[in-house]
Amino acid sequence: MLIHPWDAPRDDAEWQQWLAAHDFGQLAVNGPPGEPPHVQPLHFAYDAGRGEAVTHLARPNPLWRAVEADPVVLLSVVDDYVYVPGPWQAEPDVPPEHGVPTSLYAAVQLRCRAHVVDDPAHKAALLDRQVGHFQPEGGSARVAVGEAPYGSMLSGIRVLRLEVTGVRAKFKYAGQRSAAVRNRIAAGLADRDGARDAAARGHVLRRRRE
């Protein structure tokens, strides 16, 4: 992922705060030689304090063999993406039809060392942590070994503890463009009001002020 200086996060807090609210991504794991990587869509719970993410998958998932062969994996998250029409990008001294269309988006890639967890008690604790992230209001029983309702299901899953060893983050929101173009993009997103337009507009305005 190419990251220009104007697209880079201002600090770690920027990407960490964004990631805290974007907890669905794709886990990429190296496949056998000659085959493409395995890519698994999944929910995860990222913990900045621990420097790790937690997730789980069904035991029959073909990803496990690849993880055990090469535990260096990449967790990729992309969201708040929009298409920007060419005329919105034209500088004031350029004809609107000469503007170049582009995409705006936020992306965080976590390089991780994957640790497979099979111990039932450890799995239960990590599953409770993941559920707690998504359901802070509660409402579900705790996972306990040998206890209903989830104890009997523990053998059917494996948990992944993803130790973060590197981070690449990008906030591509017209940071290199003039104030006139950024203002036009923000206005265009507000008028269009499509899926993700409000979130993208928030990034354009927020990073303009920083």
C-alpha cells in the first residue's frame, strides 16, 4: 500500500481510534507455494493496550493449515471509501472536465504473528473478550468450559490471538489538494449523501483542520 506523506496518520491515536470503530476486515495468510494467499473475512476485537487482535474460526476452516505453516499474517481493514467524480477534483484554473476521478478511503493493515489457541479455558476467556467488545451491554451467557450453553461448542472452533508487529495506515482524503478542491469535495459529498459519503466528508474536513 502506497502511503504519501499527506495520507499518513498524524499519530498512532488517529488510526487506533478509527480501528476501534471498524472491527471487520480480511485476514490474509500465505498459501502453499504456487497458490494465492488465503483471505478470510472476519470480525475481530483489537486491543491497543495489549497490542493484539482476537478472533476465532471454525475448526474445519482451511486457513488453519496455512497459519500453522507460516504464522506471519496480515489483517487488512478498509472503510469510509467513496468515489470522487473528476469535476470535483479540478483546480480553479482547470476545466471541470479535466479533473481526475479518484477514490477516497481509510485503511489500516496490521502485520501480525498469529498464535493459535486450542486450550479450552484460554479459548473461553478470549471469546468472552471478543463478545464483550461487540456486546458491551451484555445479554449473552459467559463462555465456560463444560457449561451450557457454549461449553460444548468450544471444540468446534479455534481462536487466533494476533500479535501486532507492524502497522501501516492511510487516510486518503485529498490531503495534497488545494483548499478550493477540498471544499468542493466536501460540498459534493454532502449534496450526494450516499453510502459512506458522510463519513468520508468528516475525514476531509477533520484532516483539513489539522
